[in-house]
Amino acid sequence: PLTGEAFSLRQLMQHRSGLRDYGPLPAYKSAVAAGQTPWPPAELLAAVRAEGPAFDPGKGWLYSNAGYLLLRHWLERQHGAPLAEIMQAEIMAPLNLSARLAATPEDFETLHWDAQGYHPGWVYHGCLTGTALEAARLLQALLHGPLLSDATRAMMLARDMEGPAIPGRVWSRIGYGLGLMNGEAPCAGTVLGHTGCGPFSANLVAHFPGLPAPVTVASFCAGGDETPAEFEAVSVALEQGGNPS
């Protein structure tokens, strides 16, 4: 349970809480486009909750980064530390990765693509910066390394949502577990990972377990549409892992 809320921590991870997302808010879009300083989290959450829940907890599915902001707050309370420190101690250091949580516009200055003044504070649940190789190594460790127990990994992989193909996208079938996309792509089979997109770049970091040689791919592209990164990831996976029989 999450104190004071009708939904649970698991429902937040599943995107089944009914909490709306902040991405569609016109005021949010306008503030980002104008280069404004990110709103305080309480103001952001108030704007998200203004219309009430999209549905009763557990009665639907709606992707919500606002839900992951609440998860971030819960984690920080449990650890008594900010998310950046938690990530470093629990994930980055054990995996010997140099990726870190971005906090200021200066953290985006070394990115491959121009961030166009975008402030990472607008990514309220947190935005990791690092190399494409590190992104692939992180997902590989989540799926096959010592970070998670077998039981926890099985819960993460269980599809809590399933749906049909998305026209124009790489997905022949979609699915979602606990913070992990679990879908399928033509010729490549199961795709485990996650897309991401913002004003200046997009990506898909994914593992393809059904290929003759299972492979993990991190694909990034310019612009705010993840579709090119998805198709390129599948292309690279098929090139490296071979077509399934």
C-alpha cells in the first residue's frame, strides 16, 4: 500500500493506478517549449490530479510518468537519500557504470544531440545520462545479472497489459510488466526493454531473447519520435542475432 492513496505501489509500477500523466497537459507543453524552469513536484502533481483519476485503481491501464514520480518519492523516503545517490550505490557502482542522473541543463551539454536548452528537471521521475553501451549493459544486468532475484525478475517480466499491433510502429504486439515493455516485433520475436522520448531525442533499449543469438541493443535517434529508433534496434538485433526459425 501507499499511505494516503487509493492505489498501491505495484499499481503505479503497472501503470494501473488511474493517475494521469503530465505529458498531455497543455500548460506543461507550453512551459517546456518556452524554456521555463521546471515546476515544483507538488505543483506538477496538483495539475495532474486536477481532472481526477482516469479510472479506479486496477480497472484500466494508462502510462503515467507521474506515477513513477510518486515511486521516486517513496524510494527516497525509504532510503533517506536522493534518487541520484540511490542509483549510484545500488546500481551504477555494482555494475561499474559511469551513467548518472541528470539534474541541470549543464548535464546535457555533452550529449550527442543538442538538448536545445531542455531542463532534465522536466523528467520528474529521473533521467539517466550515459553512453548507449551503458544503457545496453544496464538492461542486460537487469535481465540476466545479480541485481534482481529470479522471483523479482519473473514479476517484472509478467505481462500485466497486452494489446495488438500499433500501426506504423515496430510492434506486432504490445505488453507491459513492472516498469518494462514486453512486446513482440515481426521477425524478431519478443522484445524486452523500454522506449524513451523527449523534445530532442528518442530511443529504444531492448533485449531480444528469441533470436538464435540473443542480443541487447540500445538505439538512439534525433527528434522526439521513438519510431526510427525502434526499427533500427530491430534491424541491428536481426543483423547480430540472426532470424528466429
